[in-house]
Amino acid sequence: MSPSPGEFRWPVRVYWEDTDAGGIVFYANYLKFFERSRTEWLRTLGVEQQRLRDSTGGMFVVAETSIRYLRPARLDDELIVTARLL
């Protein structure tokens, strides 16, 4: 599936540390995947968050998030996490 206009895609592999006792990604770890994608998207735009904070004192803050789980991710799955500006 090709990305939609303005969409950033970042592959994430599911490791043991991401899963619960049932071998399914622990629900809170999806937020980590989202944050990694968001950070890498910003890097492609030339925004390095530590440099931004050091030089201006500014930083990006996630104020709200909402997740609807459609199906589980499992050990060794490769996920494609996307980010785009709305």
C-alpha cells in the first residue's frame, strides 16, 4: 500500500520486549511505536528535538491521543507506523 500525500511511514519490528505473556504487543507499547514514528518524521523535516530544546527552549508536546485497537500485533511482525499533519 502506498502512502497518502504528506504521510510519513516508519517500519517497526515487534520484539519480545514489546509483547505480553500471550505473545501479543502490550497495549501501551503502541504509544512508543507512535512516538518513534513521530520523532523520525520530524527528523526528515530537519527538526531534531534535542537541538530545538537546547537552542530555543521549545519542544513538541503531545496533548491528546486516542487509540482504537483493530487487531493484535505479535512477535516478529513488521508494522508500518504512519505520521501526518492534520
